[in-house]
Amino acid sequence: MRALLAQYPQLPITVTCMTPTGSERIKALFANEPRIQHCYLPYDLPWAAGRFLDHVHPQLGIIMETELWPNHIHQCAKRAIPVVLANARLSERSARGYARFARLTQPML
């Protein structure tokens, strides 16, 4: 995060999470950095993901966890927002789970 702040001093950074614990951690880590804002990521529903992206207007999405959100990724693609998976771990069990929904998940894998 600090490298992104240094490399792109003109851009704000929005950090999302899904839990109150994650929210508290973000606030603790970046309490003195006004360019970092926190918000909760909405559930992975097409309309919610689209509305979120229309509100935040990101130029880039960086996924730091192994959970992949196909509707968020699809909505980013529809808006020509690049997405980077920075923590690329996928267990065989998770891969089998994603394979069950191949039509939805194949484009993001």
C-alpha cells in the first residue's frame, strides 16, 4: 500500500473488506493516511457490484485474498477496469469448487 501511495501520489486508494475485524485493522494501519479510505465490499451480486463500482470509480482493482468474486470481476471487465490478483493461491479444493460453476468462474481464472 505504501508503495502505491508513493508511486501514485495523486490517486486516492479505497480498501475494502467484508468484516468488522478487517475494518478495524485497516483503520489501525492507515489512521494517518488521508488518501486511504475504507468501505465494505458489497455481496457478489451483479447489481450490487455494478452499483459499487459506479460509486467508487476505481481505475484498478487489486485482489489480495484468495476469495474470487466473479460478479465483481465481471462488472470490472464491463467497465474496462483492470483487475490484478496479487495473492495468487488457489488450493485444489477451491479449484474444484470453482469448477462446479465453470460458466461463471472460467473467465476470471
